[in-house]
Amino acid sequence: MKKSFALRVDAEVYEAIEKWAADEFRSTNGQIEWILSDALKRAKRTPKKKNTQQ
């Protein structure tokens, strides 16, 4: 499940993310998700997957 929330960033930071996303053929939102996921992995804070099998 994905959650929505408002994110305020500096205009120059947003433009840099937008360009980076275009360079990698992602949406700006997809790029932000990727950046956050990568940061979690690097910090060894990736959420554990819940076991959905019964």
C-alpha cells in the first residue's frame, strides 16, 4: 500500500530531481521513491517484509 503526503522542497532541489528522473526515464515521484528506498538500504533501515502467507 502506498501513502500520499505533501513534500516541500526547495525549487532548485526539485528541478535537479526532475532532471535526474528524466535522465533515468522515471517520473519525478518515482525518482523520489527510488532515492528514499536507496537511502534506507544504505542506512540498513529497509523495512522488513510482512509474511502474508498462511
